[in-house]
Amino acid sequence: MNMFDRLRKVKADKPPRLLFYGPPGIGKTTLAAEFPDAVFLQIEDGTPGDAEIVSFGKLDTFGEVMDALQSLYQEDHTFRYVVIDSITELQRLIFAETCRRGDEKGNAKANIEDFGYGKGYVYAMRVAQEFVEGLNLLRNDKGLGIILIAHSTVSRFDDPETVSYDRYEIALRSSDKANSDMRGMFEREMDAILLLKQPVVVKTEEQGFNKERARATGGGLVMIHSIGKPAYTAKNRYGIPGEMRYTKGEGYAALSQYFPHIDAGEVRVEQKEAA
């Protein structure tokens, strides 16, 4: 077969897969709640007081999370986005499910470290992949956009080209081994990773006796960062500006102009016609 016969023009025409991360209280869940017809899979408590969301209620096990994804796949509904709040807490459920399933002989474990030699984290990646596959089915077959919310952590980064430095990272387990790198797996799956944080301005104040005091300020301004820098992880495939101001109630409008526009209803109509 001549492979040139397979050449086609392609473009990003599927709903976006987004990951919002940042420190507590910065507005991640509030931003996600602005997305139209969104349904939340809440894995931790903490619904913002200024947002009203549609939710399955708090999900306490990995099985409940997968049941919710299955219901969204099998049942008729009008949701356009599914929000996971948060994948940082989901990781705990993944580890618990991994321990429940046990090792290759079915021996359950009390703790992820009890598998020994890091095997527990390898098994956990297989469980996490089931979740990712469920999300991709919702996106590809049902036309749902995906929004993952995560906490941030500040980690030391050993750069081989310069001195080590601290940077904002997604609060998930990281490893230099691909088969146990939870953070890396989620980063690769996303179309956009957006960091929400306040800008920091450091001012020095004279305190007398040749002493100075550093004071950090930033006010209530929140910025969305979409292009990675040495100080933080971020990326996007849509041409979103590297920095955007986030104003509550206007975040979706500011971001959505860069996303592929596809109506989830159109996907469902195509499915029914094909059937």
C-alpha cells in the first residue's frame, strides 16, 4: 500500500483536555464552574461559596469514580464538560485501589509501599490508566471536554545546564521511570496545563541598623499561565497567550475563544445516525 494515499489534512477538532493547578483558594474550581453544562466528580470537599455546580456528590473510592464515568458514557445527558476535582486527591484513591487489588498473586496490601521495590507505583499506573481511558472515551465518543483540577507543589528541579532551582509543579507523584511517573502521564495527556497564581512583588524596607526586611505583595490579582518557564510547568496547544488575567465570571469567555468549537450534541447525533 502506498502510504501517501493515507495523507490527510488534520486539525484540532476535539473538545479540549485541560488541567488547572495552583495553590489553595486561588480560583481553580471557580474557573471550572464557569464552563457551560459542566458536571463535577468531587473527590474532595470544598465547593466555592460563590459557585453553584452540578455534582455526583463526594466520591470516596476509585470504583465510585469509574461508576460516574460509566454513567456519563452510557446514559443520555446534556453535559458538555466533566470536571475532576481533584486529581491530587484522586491519586490517593488510585493507591488505595491498587492496594485492594494487591500484587500479581492477588495479595492485598495495606500501603502502596508494602509492595516493595517500587512495584506498587507501577501497579498504580495501570489503575490510573483505566481512569484516563475512561476520560478519553467520554471525549472521543460523547464529545465531552475534560477539566482536571490539581493542587500545586514547589519542588526542587535539578537542571543539568545550570544550578538547581525551585519550581511550581502539579501535586502528583513524579518519577524518572516512565512506568511509575503519575505526574508525567497526566501531563502528556493534556492539551493545556494552566497554572493559576498571584504575581509576587518583593519590596525591601529599611529597619535601621543597616538591616532590611523583604515583604512580598501581590494584591488580589490572579494570572493564568499557559506557557512553561523554568519557574513552573505549563503548556497549551491552542495559542493561548502566555499570561492572562483571570477575572471571576470571565475566565471561560477569555479561554474558550482559543478552543476547537465542537458541540457535544453534534457528536451524539452522529452516533445515533451511525447506529
